[in-house]
Amino acid sequence: MKETMNPTQAVSLEPLDVVVVGEALIDIVDSPQGQTEYPGGSPANVAYGLGRLDVSVGLLTAVGRDARGEAIAAHLGSAGVVLLPGSQSLAKTATATAEIAANGSAEYTFDIEWALPPATLPYAPKILHTGSIAAFLEPGARVVRNLLEQAQGGCMVTFDPNIRADLLGSHAEALGIFEGLVPLSNVVKLSEDDAGWLYPGKSLEEAAERILGLGADLAVVTRGGDGSLMATRATQLTVPAVRSVVADTIGAGDSYMSALIMGLLLRGSEGLAPTVLERIGQTASMAASITVGRPGANPPTHRELLAGMAR
């Protein structure tokens, strides 16, 4: 692994264990305390969370060369995330305005364009991650799918749909896109809300079985305070949530995803045995718990996560 993914030219960089492809934007948070801006976007949050966990990671995204785009680049750089070439390609950086409810949950309104130049994957990282708006919104979604197709057999692919219904077409269209990407993915993680939107009337277990039937090796469904379901064709188990006083839920699922990816990197030769799934799930739940305990998408460092696990 000697070159980074690059839509225009070959650039030699240090090897990256994880490449994340997807949107980066600015979260504008309206709360009773006032308005605050944070760098965000689910894939960017996952990349940032991985960097905080000391994983070598690069992000291919699309932001502007404006003040908000520079803020995102600085934010990612502070965690050691490599912003891959071609990522500062837009005229304006996207935003998501979040209204925070009394229980800490967030409702979003988006101002986003998602476009990527044609990209190739000249090497295989250990894990390629994507999801959220990037997997559904054209024209960039087509490039994302092409990258997942290029990765087949070369690395593990993880996928988090992170459904944003306001940005999708019909349910049938969105479900078709989702189910077209699952066979290209080894691990699919979704929230209880995602599962309910994609598969109305089905239990979480049935949704997981559908995802496994489409070709994924591991389906993970997070259920907030009720823990998370982890399912393979051979195993189905529930990992309890770690209790926390909730400041807000921004970035909690992304923090869970970052720690899940780290766990997959570190699992060694044990595969997806129940003990492995339980250990990975516990670590991811701790990461999410730390994140919801403080405002914004502020995931734990590796040291904070280890300290939490030791308690």
C-alpha cells in the first residue's frame, strides 16, 4: 500500500489503514443556548473519530475552498486525518442545520451539493468505509458505488446508510440503492430508525436477516439506550448500551461506527466469533456513550476510550 486514492494523479503518502469516502459539512446547531457551528457530516465524523482513536485514516470528500471548508480541513487535520487530493472541489461547503429537542435528539435541514470527480482506488486499504448522503445523492453517489466495486476482494467494506429521508427520493428508490450497495459491503451498520424506515413493519432481527441475506457478513443495528444488535449468519446477540447523561446525540452513531471499524481492524484472526462481536460491540457502545455526554460530534480519544473500558 504505497499510494493514496486520488482522482487526478498519483501522490505517495504513508499507508492508510482506513479510507473513508463521503460528505463533510458544517453542522449549524440551534439550541436554547444559541447557535453554534461544528464541522460534521457522518463520513467526516467517522474519519475524525478514527483519527482520535489513533487509526491511520484518509477522507475523500467534497468541500469548498471557503472559510467553512478550511475549518473542516483544520478540524480533520487536528485528529491526523489525511484529506485526500480532490476533496476541496466545490464552490461552497455544505451545511446541516440541527434543531436540538429537549431530550437531546436532533432534526436536520440540509443545504448540500454532493459531487465527486471520477476517482480510482489504486491500492486497497484494510477497510473502505462509506455511507450517509454520499451513498444516495447524485452525482457523487455514482462515484461512491464505483469505488466500492473496485474494492471487491481487496479490502473490507463497511457501510452506514444513516438515512436522511428529506434528501432521498421515494422509499422504493432509496431502498433499491441501499440494497444495491449491501452486496458490495462486508459490514452494514444502521440505527433502529434507519431499519424502521427501510423495512417498515419488520423487526430489527428481520431487517438484519435481510441484510445478511443480501450478502453482508455482519449486520449491526444500534438501538440507543437499548444497546445494539449484532448479527451474522451464525450468531445473533445484543450488546447493552453504556449509560450516560445525554448532552445531545450529534455524532453518537458515527462515534460508534469509528470504534466498530477500529475493533474490526484489531480483531486478529478470530473472525466474527461471538466473543469478538461482544468485545467490539462493548467498545463501540462506550465510544457512543462518551460522545453523547458532551455537545456536538466530539468523539473520544483512544486514551479516553481505554479509560472508559477500564471502569
